[in-house]
Amino acid sequence: MTSAYVESSLTALADALAAKAISSVELTKLFLDRIERLNPVLNAFITLDRDRTLSMALAADARRAAGENGPLLGIPLAHKDIYCTQGWLTTCGSKILSNFVSPYDAHVVEQLKQAGMVTLGKCNMDEFAMGSSNESSYYGPVKNPWDIRRIPGGSSGGSAAAVAARLAPVATGTDTGGSIRQPAAMCGLTGIKPTYGVVSRYGMIAFASSLDQGGPMAKSAQDCALLLNAMAGFDGRDSTSLDRQAEDYTRDLAQPLAGLRIGLPREFFAAGMSDDVRAAIDAALAEYRRLGATLVDISLPNSGLAVPAYYVIAPAEASSNLSRFDGVRYGYRAPDYLDLADMYCKTRSQGFGAEVKRRILIGTYVLSHGYYDAYYLQAQKVRRLIADDFREVFKQCDVIAGPTAPNVAFELGAKSEDPVQMYLSDIYTIPASLAGLPCMSLPCGFGAGNMPVGLQLIGNYFDEARMLRTAHGYQQVTDWHLHMPEGL
Amino acid sequence: MQWEIVIGLETHAQLQTQSKIFSGASTAFGAAPNVQACAVDLALPGVLPVLNKAAVACAIRFGLAVNATIAPRSVFARKNYFYPDLPKGYQISQFELPVVKGGELTLLVAAGKPGEQPYEKTVHLTRAHLEEDAGKSLHEDFHGKTGIDLNRAGTPLLEIVTEPDMCSAAEAVAYAKALHALVRWIGICDGNMQEGSFRCDANVSVRRPGAPLGTRREIKNLNSFRFMQQAIDYEVHWQINEIEDGRAIQQATVLFDPATGTTRAMRSKEDAQDYRYFPDPDLLPLEISSAWIAETRASMPELPSEMKARFERDYGLSAYDATTLTASRETAGYFEECVAAAGKSNAKLCANWVMGELAARLNEADLGVAASPVSSSQLAGMVARIADKTISSKIAKDVFEALWNQAGPDADNIIEAKGLRQITDTGAIEKLIDEVLAANPKSVEEYRAGKDKAFNALVGQAMKATKGKANPQQVNELLRKKLAG
């Protein structure tokens, strides 16, 4: 029998813990037992450490006994394996870090520990967050809890599957070009990528530094807001972290949506979106109209250039970021080699998977002498044009809405042979990433194969609270976010 | 046939900051391997660089000292290459937009051969940029393996690049010495060449007068001025021979071997790497406000060039003296204290003693001027006694020796105790001269017969009789008078 607690919201869990209806240890065990039963099917976790997890829960209970009472104290969560966690294997989904036990905690991990959260384990992901299907993980693909023949999305696919299957109440993810939003859409979750610079990247293994941003993945906008409260904040160890006053992302949730101007980018509703997704999105927009919002037709004329620009900038940064994985100081090293060059060559050939190698090659190429101006500089110019487009449309609307992905989750293996098709899964998520804007996905119905469909919202810089309120208002009158995969 | 030599220098000056340029680890020299390498220096997954403002402050000081432009906005870029002592697989440096642009350094090139005159030379700077140092690969002691020490990884460096302005090894060495003095003067680098705090690469080429620039070879890691001189001289000689023998120079990086005194190619242009520079997305552009520059300017010491000009103007010193005295802040400071105590009119005398006897003795004893056993006020006291003719310059050497050996608290004490006071009493000297004339009739006769040499012999006898304490000028005058009379 499934305990009601595995479906509870964070506020309900906090209340139960505060009322001593359940202890952190008991709650944690519920999830650990569920993980034990379901993870062999879903492959959502790479690393589990029951003893370590329970000792954290025990510590949380002790803190509560000592009088502490934070909103996240004693609540378990799962971390994407991109976050360095002291004493835990931290693989980033790669063979090259298959033996790397982090000696330190990422800023996000530190903050959540401080809040008293309990780490359930480290979630599977596309290798170095490069992928949209979780099939590039060295630790095998994650299965979508709604249909285990299908992909959960990526790269935060393990985090998405874990929360969707109620193996964890919430999870951390990271988003470079859609890695929180797209799996959230595929798995029927709510996930938010904050404004670039809101969440510290310290200890988050870098894929593309100018785009990477951590964020929460949860069942509802309210849970996302609560978790984001603890994840966000200035960190002097990340030079791109923004030194702003801390804010409460739940503060505007209860505000009505009447009068809200929702922009609908023409380009997002053109050909490319499948009919089932379109139907669910249209229905969601109708719901917003009923809630008193105004729908505004807007245009992001350069958004068509986003995917090509992204596939220059992100691989360029990645090709350099991944140079440190050289077999010299930590991580995997090839067992046999002739000399230094051979050691590098074999270590990296054996340690990285195909998708990572592809992106290192693309990135190396576009930064090469003679190609830099034509590719990298050009892509940076396109990036600025895209950001300018957004700046313009936010004069006409408060928040932007559209699909998160063109299709529902596809079957495992369906696109793994065609990288370009795979890259196009992120056609709607990449523009906001390039602009550094806050954006999120929330469930808005079901499409083909009874698979979840995600609605994407994009807010203006630092306008997370309003975007979350837009999602929350919708979730107050719909129950898509409360659906749970059957048969688990 | 005539050849022109063209030299440009790139200097890496290690900046005197407490911590590294992008991490909080210490930069102190000599610790056990890898104990001063933190997570950032080790390039653990997930770590990020944070710029040390103290390193930027050093760059600003340098820019102001060479009258360069401090870029209001400069950019850190990644220089990508694989090497075991480069933990991230890239070096954070500056490429397109360096923090310091332009600037110049004027120096005095010493005479190379007897008969030549020292001359002033202005070397123009292309740029100076901030970057991090790599670690060290240790090939000894590891039997077929290489040890990696990352203590040095992330140490802040200022790379200072000149235009190809220098025309001889002597000019290159003079520039390097002047730069070395300057970075120490403004307190941004300790200049310790043995520890690698100040190292130079020389780009050398030769050409026929009026011809376009020849192909250059870069001599790497010159860590002493003597090696720089030898390496450039050898390289120039080698290049001229190659061309005269009909072989073209290939662009290459070469190393100087002090044991053989020769340079040898390390890698050729074909092996040149594509560093794939691009702006580091982990670091924001470096913005330097005019207020920060103004604040730094206000905290700058008087620069050696300014001080040199002042010494020439106010003290009437020659360019050579002024340059020598401003070789270090310590020497200049000592000299100024000396002048302050001895009086401005005695500046030249002070300069002579500071650059002459004092410098020689300090050099012999391998002491810095700060550790001089003779203090500036002691030297000034002695100079004052030379100036007021209490002692002669010759006797002063004995006084200086006594001061050096701490034989007395000051010159006056020593002069009194040893009875070194110059005899200036005309009567006493006349009496002495009479005695000398009486005792040396032969010399007197010779002098009167027109032999000038005999006069010198008589002066010598008179001086000897006074144990050198008579004023030689006075002796001269009185002797002539007596002989004439």
C-alpha cells in the first residue's frame, strides 16, 4: 500500500513533520523503500547510500527535537548527479567520473543541507548533461514512469523520473538548453530554471558555463517556489552569481491572474508542434482566459536561429570545460598507455561517450583559428539578437506562454541515431536559455499514448515570483499536476 | 656585411599578492608539494574562479608607472592546451582585451666598450596582461614518471610585452634590468629570478638595414641577466651565420643551455598549437573605474624616472649618476637621506660615496643598502667633514673604513680619536715645508732646474710628514710660494 505521504506537497510534509505525525527517518524510509522497489525498473538513481541517507534524516530529527522548525527540515530530496556532494560518488553520468567521490559540497547542496533536507541519492542524467532523452548516460537510460518504453526527457531525466514515480518529493535539476523544463514536461512535473545567476553554479559540474543554471523539479509550482527559496542566493565563489537581496518566491502565489498579459510567440505556435501538444496547450490558454488573463500575440523573430546558435556556443564552452577530465588528477584513467599523449587520448576516448565526444569536436572546431569569427562570434551576435527580441516583447506582456517541447516523450532509441532530430526537441526551450531568462514547465494535459504535455512559461529577468504565480493560479483550477503514473 | 638586430621581450612578473589570482590558496614560495593547491587550483569538477582584486591593483600600478592606458574594460580568456601541470586544460589569461595597453620605459644603456658613452633608450610596450601561472612538472626523483606540484598553479602573473624596439643584447639587458627595478620599485613583484618570480622570453631576429623584419626565434625562460646577454649574443651570431651560409631562419621556440652557452630549438612553427582562445564565461569582464585608477595613482611612490629627473635638476647630477642612484628605491632613499643630512650643496659628493666606496663594500659583503653597516647619517656626517675640509678625501677613506667596522659612533668621533683632522694652520704647514726643503736639497735643485716632477716629490714628502693630514691644496700653494721666494 502506498502511503499518502509519498504524494504529499512540501507544505503538507512540513506540517506533518512539525506536528510530529511522522519523523524524518520514517518519511525517508518510505521513499527509500519505494526507490528500492522501483529503481531497478526506472534506473532513476546512479548512487544510493541508505546508511548515509538515514543518518541525515536522524540528524534532521535531532535538529527538530532541539527546537528547529524550518519549512524543509527533514524533507528528503534527490540530487541530480551533476551536483558535487561531499562523500558521495559524483559521476555526472559519465564513465570518466565513475570513481569520483566529491570532497566538497556544491553551494546548492550546502544550502539544502543547511535547511535540513535529506539526500536520498544521486539521480541519473545524460552524460555531462548533454542530451534530451537520458540515453547518453554511461549508467544506462532512465525509463519514463508513465511508460517505461519511453524516454523521460533529459538531461535531468533521473530527477524527473524520481519525482514523477514518487521516489522523491522533490529533486534538483540543471538546465542549459531545457534540461529541467523538457524532462518536467515529459514526466508531468513542474520545473523551473531561474534567471541566470540566481542559483550559484559552484559545485555544479559545468557543461556550458554561460547557460547552466540549477533549479527545482517538483510536483507543483508551490513546491518549486519553496525549494527555490533554499537553492537561490548569492555565492561569492561564483563570479556570475548575482548579489541581490534574498526573496521569497512564494510571496505572490495567491495573487489572482486577472489582468495578467500572457504573450504567445507566433513562432512557437507555427508548424512543428504536434497536434496532441497543440490541443493541450490551447486548452491551457483557454483556462488562462477564464482566469482573467489577456492573451497577446507577440513575435520573437530570431528564435529560429536559437538552436543553431546554441549548438555553437554550448559545445564551444563544453569543449573547454571538459578539458580537466584528463586522467591526471582524479577520475578514470585508461589502464594502458605508451606516453602522455597516448594516456590523454585513451583516457578520453574510453572515458567519454559518443554524444560528449561529438560536442567536444564541434566545440573545438568552432573555436579553431580561422573559424572562430564565422561560428563563435556570429553565434554570440545571434544570442544578443534573441535577448533583444525578448526585451521588446516584455513591453507588451508580463509572461510568455507556449509549448515546452514539440512532442510528448518518444520511445527509447527513436532519435538516438539522429542527433539533429534530438537537438530539435529543445527548439522551444533554447531561446529563453540563450537570453538567461527565468522559465518553467508545468503539466497541462495528456497527449499521444496518454503521455504528459508541458506548458512553458517564460518570465522577464528576476520575475520568477510572477511566473510562479502564473503557474500556481492555473494549478489551483486544474489537477494535471496531481496525476500520478499508474501501475507503480 | 652589416646586420641589424631586432629584439622584443616578453616578461612574466609574478605579482606580490597573498593569495592566488583566482583562488584563496597562498602564493608563498617553498611549501611542500601540493599543500598550497586548493580545490580551485586542482580544477576539481564544479569549481569556479574568482578574481583577486589585489592582482588587478598591481596591474594598475604597473600601467601608471609606464604611462600606459589602463583599459576600463578588459576580458579574461581561456588559452586551451593539455599539459599535466595545467589542471583545467586551459590557462586563464587575457587575449584580445588586455588590462594595460601601450606605455614605455626609458633606460640608460651602459657603455659596452671603453670609449663608448652610455646612452638613453626608450622601449615601447605593446601591452601587459594578467594571467595565472601553471604548476610544475618534476621529472627528477620519479624514475620514469613525472611528479606534479600544483603549488604554483594559479599564481598571478603580469605578462609585459614590448615592441621589437631593442637592437642589441645590451639594450635588451638594460631594458630587463630597468623593468626589474621598476616592478620592485612599485612593489608589485619581488623580482626573485632564482625562484622564477621574474622571467623573460626574448624574440630575436636579424635583417639587413632597411629590409623588412626577419623571421624570429623565441628564446624561452631566461632567468638571469647574464644568461640573457649570452643567449641573445649566441642566437644573433647563429642566425647571421645561418643566413650567410644560405639557410633561411625557421620560426621556432628555443631554449638556452647555460652549460654550453648555446640555444637549441624546442619546437618549430609546425608544432604550434591552436590555443582556441575565447572569453572565459566563468568570469565577468574586468571593469576598472576611473576612481580606482585615481586612488591608485595617489598611492604611487615617486617613480624612478621622475626621481632621476629631479636628481639631475635639483642636485646637478649627471644622467648616469641619477640613473645609478635610482636603480632601487632603497639606494635612492639612502642617497636622499644622505643629502638631507649633508646639505644639498654636497649632493655630488654624497652621490660619489654612495655609488663608489659604499656600493663597492656592500657588493663585496653581499649586503643590500638597507643592511649597510654605515648609516646614511654617518655617511652624511663624513661627507660634511670632507666638504668643510676637516678631512681630505684620502683620509675620508680611513674614516669610512672605521665607520664600516663600527669603530666609532660618527665621523667626528673617529676623526678626533684618531687625530685625522686636516692641518690647515698655515704657520704649521710652513714650518713643515721648511723642514722638508731643508731635508731635500736635491729635489729643490732639480725643481729650480725646471724639473716639474721634483715638485711632486716635495709635495709627497710634505704630505708624508703630516701623515696625510695636511690639506694638499694648501701644501701645493705654500710650497710653490716658498720655492719661488
